[in-house]
Amino acid sequence: MRDEPLVYLNGEILELEDARISPFDRGFMWGDGVYEVTPCFNGEPYRLRDHMERLYRSLRYVRIDPGLDLETMLAETLRLLEANADRFAAGPQYRLGHWVTRGGSPFTVASDVEGPATVFIFLGSADTSATAQNHETGVRLSVSTTRRNPPECIETRAKVTSKMNQLLAELDAGVRGALPLMLDLDGNVAENSVANFFMARDGVLWTAPERNILEGVTRKVVFELCTRLSIPLEERLFTMYDVAQADEMFITSSGICAMPVSAVDDFVPKQPVPGPITTQLIDAFTADTGFDFRQLANAE
């Protein structure tokens, strides 16, 4: 039995070694595509429909027709998961990727080139060792000199494959041994390169409005959990002056749920890490997903 999971490419379920995409595919040539990554906890995709709905919002924005509707995409995804049931040693967490590009084309960036689109779905293991430890100690962020692309240039809510903006921010912060915190062009806090950012002050959570950030699925879950837990939450513009006054901070994305932040440059939260609101949300995510990163850390 092979160890590699099967993949889905343009309607076929294949061995990874048999999957072939043209080097002239517009996703490779021009970064002309969108994507989603859905976490799977204990074998179950978490918020798959939410991720697929965002995928289709992004597809509509960039004007790519994937050749199948949302319900068919969900059905094909479940077909791939079923095909991998006996061969993918998933462990406690793995990730489910959906990549859709405008497809192959002659060597031109012209936007009027027709597809058909390339649809690629795959599974990958997630390394949870660092994530587990970071849930207890937090991660360090550093403000990047690379600003978040403004929506006047490309809509921040769309999950597009062109990630050079975020990659430059990661390289910038990585020199300082940290993860990036990106600001918008006006100096307001936007987000991390792959995660949304939250801070708490006087018992109220703050997060940037959607205009400046990716429309995060896990961010949406935080809103739902705050309603359930009666935690006040505000979408608002704020700057590093406000971060300097933060009681606690955390970032959110699908693979990490709510991750405490131990510092942004030399600004340290006033509460011990993780803070009380962050801990409440981590507990709520654990109940929602059936998966607790902290248990992995304690087992090592």
C-alpha cells in the first residue's frame, strides 16, 4: 500500500506522481488563482462549507469559472476523502487544500485567455509540535516594513494565490526571529501574514475591520464564540499605540484556532500569556473541534 494520499485533479482521483499540470498554467506563470486550506481535526474537516463558500466568493471576484458549482465541489471533496480513508495516516490533524487557477494558456498575461480552469484538491499532514507549544507560551510578532496590500489595489478579503506581499512581510520579520504583524497604508494594524490579529483591552476584544484584512473563517468563528460567551468584541481601526496598551493578544487561522501572542516587538501584554479571554476562546475551540493542542504539548 502506498503512503502518499491520493489527489484530485480536474475530475480525476490520482496518485500524486501521476498528477500533471502544464508549466504554462496561469497559476504557475502569473499567480492567477485562488485557494483554501481547511483543517481536519481527528479526521473531520472543520467548517468545510464556510471555506468553500469563501472559495467561491474569491472565484467570483477574480472571474474564474471552476467548471463545477459549490455543491459539486463539496461532493468531489468528500469523494477524495473517502478514497483516502485506508491510505492516509492522518494523525490528529491534517489539512485539506483546494487550489483553483485560470488554467493553461499560451505565454501571455492577457486576461481574456479562456480556461478551462485547473482544480486541484489534496491532503497534507500538519506539524502540530510547534503549534502545541505555542498555545502555552505564545508567539512573537514584529511589525513589518511591508504594508498590507490595500483593497484599492486588490481586495484583501479574497484568498488569492499571489502571496508575495505576505512573503516579503515574513522575510522582513523573520530576520528578527518573529512572525510579521502587517499595518495598512495609514498605519492601522491589519493582520499577520497568514492569520487575523486580535487584542483585548479593558475586557473588550478589538480586531481590524474587514476592509484591511482577509475575511477569515476562524475570525468568523471567534465572533460566534464571543456572542456565545458574552465577550464584547469591536471591529475598529487601531494603531501600535493601542497595541502598546493591550491586556492580551492572539492570532487566529484555521490550522491554529486561537494562538496567544507573547509580544509585538517590545510591547508585552499586561496579562500573563495566555490571557483570560484567550484561554476562554481556546477552551471554546477545543470543545468545538474536539481537538486540544495543549494536550499534545503536555504529552511530549
